[in-house]
Amino acid sequence: MAGLIDRIARLEAAAVPPSTGKYLTFQVEASQGTPTGDIVTFLRDRGHAIHSEDQVFVMNLGAHLVATGAPIRDLSPDLLTEKDRAAAPPAGRWPMGCERFTFKLDSPGLNA
């Protein structure tokens, strides 16, 4: 009987696919220097489906405008659901659909 239980446990373990991380992106407003870990914790507490094996890219859009110690603001229009997370690209891979871009910085003082 013990052998049968061991075999069932091994079969169940093999049937569960290994959990793979996802590449997730978020836009927030937070004071400059806010640790990414604090932002990810805030996003999880807010209800976003972020797992420990996920690779999270945070764009802090308000770093220079937000007062130090001000609460973090989530700029996402919707919460990331498990369904959305499942559709996200695997961790370690840049999301498909992103294109190269260039930008210019306005530096009027340097052109004198």
C-alpha cells in the first residue's frame, strides 16, 4: 500500500507543470529613490497578480514630481488578473510588440 501511495505522489508531482515566471510591467508614481521591492509589495497588496518568480519592470513616472514619503500611486487602468498574467511573456524575454525608439533631450544650455 505504501508503494502505491508513493507512486501516486510521484505521478501527481510529474503532472504539475513547473511554475514559470512572467515579465510584467507597471507604471507608478512614487518619490525618487523608492525601492522597487516596496513598489512591488504595494502592487501585490493592491491586488495585482504578481508571483515571486515574476520579473517586474516598474516605470516610476512621477519620481521627480512626488514629494518624499508620499504614498505610491498605481497608474494601471485595471488590476492584473491571473488570466492577464498567464498571457504575459515569459520572464527573461522582452515583451513582443515593443519596438526600438529614440528620443532627444532638450538641453538649450548646451547649444550655446
